[in-house]
Amino acid sequence: MLQRVIVLTFFVAATAQFSHAQDCKLKFSVAYSDGKSIQVGLTTEQKKMWDHDAAKKFKGLCLDDKAPDFIVLWSQSLNGAELAKNSVDQFNTVRSTGESNATLATPSTVNSSTFYVRPSSQVRGKANYTLLDTSKKPYGAIHQGEGYQDVPQGSLNGPGEKVQTSDLASTIPDPTAALENALKWLKKEKKI
């Protein structure tokens, strides 16, 4: 009887392992680059999305940091910040020193007032991704995309506070959306 249980247990374990291996048609890894270094792994939010959606939306794809077929390399950026930098710098100078060349507001008004900072469609925060094919040496980039969320509203800037160009962004980076977009493209392109 004990021998039958051992054989049955071995058979069930082998079947489960074999079926999982067949489900994995494509392996991928995720890495983040800040421009100086690279960190391999998912963010907390990316992990939540993967744990929740992997079996349903991304069947056939497997997360594998050791031997991936593809790498999703992502980073964050703020496009258009240079367009807003001059006006942000001017506002911050007037706010801190009280000296202004502008005729729209007196320096005392700028120093003591709270302002509503509105998002600008020219300034956009994004999580950019590049899909790398590890079968090519060096790794070849096969697709690029992005992930972001719209910013629902602006922010208040009180007396003594500085404005950052990111305060003007109409979108914010969304690494989870970037990963999801990369995996959707990979699944569609590789017909999984």
C-alpha cells in the first residue's frame, strides 16, 4: 500500500511539473535602469499585477530572471521638462528673492500668495520600456513603448515652496502599465 502511495505521489508531481513546463512557451525578465545602474526584478505594483493577471491574461509567459528569452528593460522620464524649465526657474527666483521682471504680478504678491499649478500637456512623465531579445548577441531591441497615467488635477504651491517641472506634468510614469503593455505586445507578436 505504501509503495502505491509513493508511486502515485511521484506520478502526480511529475504530471504537475510537466504540465507547468508546457504552459511556459516564453520566458521573460524585468529590469529597471536609472541611467547609472540596472536592478532586476518587479516593483511591488508590477508583482501584484503579475500575480493577479498572469494565469488569465498572460498564459504561456513565465517570469524567469535566470534564463529569459526576452528582457523588459524600463526607465522613467519626464518629456518636455526643458520647455517648462525657464518659466519654473523664473517663478522660483521671484518666489525666493522677490525680484521680478514680469508685469503680471508684483513680487510681493508672488511671495505671499498660494498658486494653483496646472498640468501642461507639453510636460509628460512616462515609464519607457524596451523589449530585448536575448537570442541575439548583443541583445537586440525588438520593440519600444511606454506606460503612464493621466494626472487628474494640478497642485497647490504655497508661499516659500518651490515648483518642480514634474509639478507641471500632465501624466505620471506607470511602470505597471509599461510592463503590461510590453507583455501584451510580446504575446500578440509571438502568437502565444
